[in-house]
Amino acid sequence: MAALNRDRWDLDPATTFLNHGSFGATPRQVLEYQTQLRSLMEANPVRFVAVEYRPLLAAAIVRAAGFVGADPDGFAFVANATTGVNTALRSADLDPGDEILVTDHEYEACILAAEFVARRRGASVAIVPIPSTVVDPGQVVEAILSSVTPSTRLAILDHVTSATALVLPIAEIAAALADRGVATIVDGAHAPGMIDLDVAAIGAAVYAGNWHKWVCAPKGAGFLWVTPAWRDRVRPLVISHGAGREEGEQFRAMFDWTGTADPTPQLSVSAAIDAVGGMMEGGWPAVRERNRAVALEMRRRLIDALGLVPTGPESMVGSMAAFVAPAPWLSGSPAEAATGLILRLLEQGITVGASARRGSPDVFLRVSAHLHTEADDVGPLIEALRGWG
């Protein structure tokens, strides 16, 4: 499983890069396309906005929405998945006494957003405890569903957890929650490009995702998809000229223009889909399969060499694998220890993911695989960690 086309990225060849999952990495071909768009925009910004931008945006929306199984009428570009989750939360109908459900594996920024909105509405946030090491997907499903109360109105759930790198059975969970009268907002930050994604089939009220991670688009490209039943209530965080459109046209108009910004990351998503999918015979299905195989092989080597404890079974692994970091590697609070782990390895030329999660004493080490990664890249990490005790 050698790395494919590693020279297509600008990654530092002196660095062992095992943390694609945090911020992605954009191929040179896509960056060049983005530069061309910026040149077009800066040649005459007025002409670009008045004449050229909207046809480019419409084509980009159709292509991007199709890639994730969304209908374009309910699809919008946003800066990132966190913005999408915040947008949905601010638009949700919540009354005093209502409850928002999250798990303690949820991305911390989204828990904080839920707590902020809950305070403003007189609602509350219930955090479902899930072990650091999960036995099977059913354990997560049971923990979430058993935590639903008569006050639960909304759930915010990762499709792929960030710290623990677990692919959750999100469609099963969303369907069961809907049967209980609970709407689901899915934080799918890692899903596009990692998973064969069909957001409409999941059955969530809202799905937010990122293009800069596994699709490798430029930073600043995320999306928000809203089910038809929610489109008359979801509004962008910034209200601009599109809010004056007639009812029925507002969703598209409001999100397509939220004020002057650089739209080139979003307009480059199609180029990223083409570039990365074109790097392997078999296209995106082959890319996803290959990346998962590399992640699983790195996981096996880390377990065999260091005895690390993985966060879940192989069935819940996508293109990342995470482990509970042993106590001898750590010092300080979990958050401090995670940062220390990252920085200590950076000094040795190795880039990994490491983080803590809400309410847990554990710190998690995470490795990621993409087409610029090969299983042998985990070798320097293993050698660096052997002497840590």
C-alpha cells in the first residue's frame, strides 16, 4: 500500500504527516485552480460578483450536493461544519425546559455551541456518557436512545467522532430518534470523502460537513444540508440581501450571499472532487477503500508494536484510527497532555492528532490515512513512542 502521487501535495517531505484528519491537505492541482479563480475575481471584482460568480456557484452546488446525496435546493456552502452546526442550532425551535442531547464523544466546539443556545432559550444540554473504548456500534445506539427523555427535542451527533475516530451508525440512530420525536443535527465534519455519503437517506433534520478534510478542498469550504421540513426555519448566521426574496426562494438566496467574502474555496470543491477521485483507477470508491485499508494496517501495527488500546472495533474505523494514550506519555490535565503529546512528536518531525474529550481523564492518539500516506509511515511514530515508557 504505497503512497500514491505524494508529490501532488506540498507537504513537507521531512515530516511524517499522520494527521490529515484535522485540517486536510490540498493537492497542488486544486490550489492552482483556486489561484485561477482568485485571478478572475481580482481582475474585475464587480464583474466577477455581478456576472461570473452566480453561474460558477450554481454549478458548484449541483456538483457538491450530488457528491453527498443532497438535493441542491436544500444545500448551501458554509465556511466549515462548525458553522453549519451553529446555524442549525440558532435556528432550532426550542422552548424553556427543552433538552438538547449530545454524547461525550461529540466535538467540543459543538457541545459549547449547544450549551450557549440552551442558556439563551432556557433549555438544557444532556451529555450521554460513552466509554473511551467501544465494543460495538450497538453500545453507542443503546446509550443514546436510553438517554432520551420526554423533554428531549434535539440531538447533535458526530457521524465520525473527532477525538475517538469512530464511524457511528448515524442513520440507525437518527431513525430511532425521529420515532421518539427527536430531530437530529449531524456533525459530519469527517464524512465527505471518507464514507460513501447519502445525507438525504440518513433521515436527519440537518447535516453539516467539511470539504477541506477528506475531499481535500481549500480551507473555508463546508456545507449545510437541510431537510425540506426545516427549510422554512433555518437561517444563516449572517442575514444579508437574500432575506428579501419571496417565501419559497429564501433558503437558496439567503445562503448563496451572506456578504462579501472569498468564495474560491467553495468554488474549488468540484476541482478537488475531480483531482482526488482521479488519482486512483476506480475513482472515489477505490480512494475510500484504499485509505481505510491503510488506516487499519497502521492501527494493527501500533497495537502489535506498542500494545495500544483502540477506541473501537475495526467495523467502526474509516480513514482514521484512535487509541487511548498510556499514562506514562502524559502530564498535566487531559487537554494539556494532548497538546504536549502533539508538540513532543512535532519536535521529532511527526505530525499526529491528539485530544481529550468532555469529562474524561483519557487522552487519545489519532492517526489518519490519505493518498499521500502509506502504512510504513507509522514506523517513525512507533520508534518515537517506544522509548516513552
